[in-house]
Amino acid sequence: MSAPNLRNFDAWINLQPPGPFELIVVGEVETKSSADIPVLTPDDDGGFGKTLRLVLTIKNTGGIGTQAFQYHEARYEQRAQQGEFAKVDILWLGVVIATLPVREVH
């Protein structure tokens, strides 16, 4: 199965007071049905150094949905500290399909 199309992905650490600070990864994933939603979860290996690895999967909500290709938002959040991450790798079936630089927002 080929990787889905991605668009408008961004990653940043929100350092605005009062905290707690969070890493936020958000973007859009093309799915084959309106009943399908993209899900980002941490890779079992977690990552290495300042790289976080997130696994992209497509889950069916159980509805009928339309069979038209559409983009749906994928979002991941976790607590983070300033300088903790430099990039996020998005994986599909074990292969990196996108690498996002991590910005810090003050």
C-alpha cells in the first residue's frame, strides 16, 4: 500500500506561558473515505537524539462514509521542553515519508 498524500504539516514547541510546554504536530492526510481518519502515534523506538518518530495510520470510524478522496487533519501533542526536539519523522509502514523541522514559539 502506497503512502497517503500529506499537506500543510508543521511541528512546533509551544513555549508560551504559563505552560506546561507542548510539542504540537499537525497536518492534513488524504484518505480514501470520509469515514477514515489519520492517527499519529509515537513509534515503539520513540526516536533518537532530538528526533521524534511518529507512526501514521488510517483508522476507519465504522461509518459508511463517501468513497471520495479527501484530506483530514492529523494532530499529535505531547509535553516537551525548550530544545528537546529538532525534528519529527512521520513513518508509514516503517518508512519515513516526511521530516519536519521543529520550531519554537514564544
